Amino acid sequence: MGGQDFGSSVLKLTQTPSGLPLTDYFTPYNQATLSHMDLDLSSAGVLVLPDQPGAHPHLAVATGKQGILYLLDRDNMGHYNPAGDTQIVQELSPGIGEVNGVPVYWNGKLYVFGGVSPIKAFSLNNGLFSTTPVVQSATLIGGGHVATISANVNTNGILWVINGTNMQAYGAGTLKLLYTTKDAGTRDTLPTTAHFATQTVANGKVYVATRQNLVVYGLFPALLTVAGNNQTAIVNTVLPVALKIKAVDPYSGQPFSGVTVTFSDGGKGGTFSTTTPVTDANGFASTTYTLSKIARTVTITASVAGFAGAVLTETGTPAAPKWIVPLKGNNQSAPVTTQLPAALVVKVADQYSNGVPGITVNFNDGGAGGKLFPTSAITDSLGRATTLYTTSTKAALVTINASALSLAILHMHETATAGPATNLAAVSGGGQTAPASTQLAQNLVVHVSDQYGNAVPNASVVFSDGGAGGSFSAVPATSDTSGNASVAYTTPPSSGVYHISASVSGVAATATFTATVP
């Protein structure tokens, strides 16, 4: 590098009475390669940073076509080191491609992009950049334009950048795309700009010089909520405070009179005293709103074509409790001493069928001996109260009663069925006498029960005379709803006293009968 050749360098000129002499400089170690490959620093300017804590309070950032960030100490820029750029504060390769323009600094972050890449933000702490982006955009930005940040000091930062034929705005804290002219329709497509055109932000507006004209972006006239937002009232009643908005110029604050405002609840079924009030001399327009019969939160919009709209949120709460209704778990069955498969769920509702929260519901089985858990439950946000039921030892139809306040009691019907068969006993038909090959006058009857003495229906009962040669009307016989199984018996062809047994699979006991053929 010659003493007069600073084509790939960052220069510091100091004003003196005699002119602007060169007092310091930085040249990348690979300046020859940069010059040969047309990767010089001239595509991007130098950004002077605010004073920082740490060993190097006075910093500047330079970059260029190679997309390397050079963090320089303005008090000692490092000159030229052919062995590497180890003499400067920091060198960072953010992977952004060629940078055309100056990076942007705001609120402790450096924002940079190049080529076709996302916007990347690097934090600056104690005079050093983070080695990886702390946040980056999901949208790719084409190189060739410089970003601008508007903010209220250190809050509400917005990064503006020209991206092709679109003017785009990003939240500076998140780099989330907030606005693009592409989404606003072809009428807002940015006209062709000069290759390195840069937008300017002033007085709440964004100005862009194109090849044909000056395009200005600003705030829409606005509808501001004055009264009536965030109210709560009982369904099918009028909100206590009227909904009131004001139409204003966002820059001057002056009201717009004679503007027709359209109110809508998005088809939620409420009613307005008027849906299209007109603003008065002070820019005010108002309407009253009657909630629908459905308990819910409703979003109400106030809109005017070409204005930024207003949004109000109102909540309808249930009316007084009217009745208890079953939701789930009615008409179930389970064996004795067993929990019903599904929970019992009831709803305390108002006259419009809205669930009423916070109501205590008491449950009982009318003394049937089962277990409810819990016996009292408080209705949830949808008016539902839930309990579980375990049947008693008695097989029977059970009525579960749900009561609350002075409302009519709800009856839910459940069935406790018998458990597995454990007992078998003879009922009638033993000790009869009949001629050979003749049916006994009375059927042989047995009773099947569970461990609690409940009759077991549909049990398969096998009768046998031990191969003596008699016959039965059913093999096997099935117990009826009373737990009884009955068969007719035809005696064997020979004289004798015959022993007949009845058995059920899984039951240890058997029932026995005798029949005599003279």
C-alpha cells in the first residue's frame, strides 16, 4: 500500500486552520485482494457510534462489499497490519453479503443487511458487538438502500427501509414486519426510486424521493375511543355507558365533523341505537349497545373509510340462575361398588341457557348408599358442576339429585347392576315322584346371586343327573331378571332315586335335587 493510496481504507481527517489533514486511518490486512476483486469499502459509509463504556469509548463501524463489520477505535484506528486485523477492536462476519449503505444504530443495537438477506441486529455491550444476531427479520431485504429508525427516544422504535418497490416498516425490537406497501394494494406500490435512495423521517411522516415524484407516508385520520370501552353487563341489557368515539387529525388533533361512523359487533347479535351516527362539531359520535342473549365477550368496531378504526371490548354476563340441566353422565350403569364410567356433569343456566359460574350444587343419591365425590361442587366459568358416583352394594335403579339455591331439583338416573355370581341355591322342585320317562309336575328352580345377595340375571346354569338317562328342557338354563333359572325334568326309563345337580361356572356351591321313579 502506497503512502497516497487509501482506496480501501477508513480515513480520519482533522480540521485545522490550514485544512483537513489525514490524522489516522485503518486499512484491512487483505486490501490487495479487496482491490483486485472489487470488494472495497466504498459501497458503505462509516457509522460513528455514541460513546460506550469499556476500554474503547469512541467507536466507529465500517463495512463494505465483503460484508465484514470493522469496529474501530476512533482514537487509535490501527493503520495497516498485513498479518491480520488484530489491531482493531473487533472484526465480525455477519453473513449478509455486500453492504450498500450505512448500518443503523439504535438503543444498543446495530442493524445491518446486504445483498439479499434478512435484517440482522447485533447488540453492543461494553464496547463489543455480540458475535451472533440478537434478532433478525423473517423477510429478506434487497441491498442498495439504507435503513432509517424513527422512535420516541428509546421506545417505539420502527425501522424503515425501501425493499424493491415496497416501503416496509419493522418493529426495531423484534424486527417483525409491521407494514409493507405490497399488502396495501397496487395503488400503494412505491414508484421506481434511484439506486441508492434513502427515506427520510420527519414530523411523523416518511418521505421517499422517487424518479417521478415525492411519496409521503403518514398516519390515517383516527377514531379515538372516548367512552364505553371495557364494560360488563347482564345479557340482553343495555350497556350503562354509551359507546363514544372522536374523529381527529392525528397530527393537529383537530376534530372532523360531519363524518358518518359505522359501528358493528361482527354479527354477534347485539343491537345499537344507531349503527351510523354522524360526528358533531367536536368530532364526537356515540351510540348505545344492547348485549345479545349469549354470555360472551364481544368486539365492537367503529370504522370510517380512510380512517384508522377504533375497537371496543364489551362483556355480557349470565342472568340470574333459572334451572339445572344435565350435560353428561345420565342413564349409566355399573356393577355394585363400582364407579360409574363417566362423571356426572350438570349445568346451572339462566333463562337464556347461559351457564352461571360460582353456584354451589349439592348432590345426593336419596339414601341409596352409594358414594358421591364431591357431594358439593361449584360451577365453573361455563356453569358446569361435576361429581363422580360409586354404586352401593344394592343392585337397583338409583336417582342422583342435584340441587342449587331454590331451583327445581334435577334428577339423574343410574343403574347399579349385580356383581359376578358367587352363590347358587335350590328354590323349588326337589323331592318329586313320577313314573319312568315322565316329566316332573314342577320345574326345578335355582337362584343365582352375587356376594351381596343381589339376583344375577343371564347366568348360565347347567343341570345334570349324572348320566342317569333323564332329560332337561334347557341345557344350559339362563337366570331371569330375578336371578332364577328354571328347567323341566323328564325322569329316566328305569326305577330309582335320582340325584340332580345345578352349577354355575366360577361358583363353588351347587344346588341339588332328588327325583324318585317307583
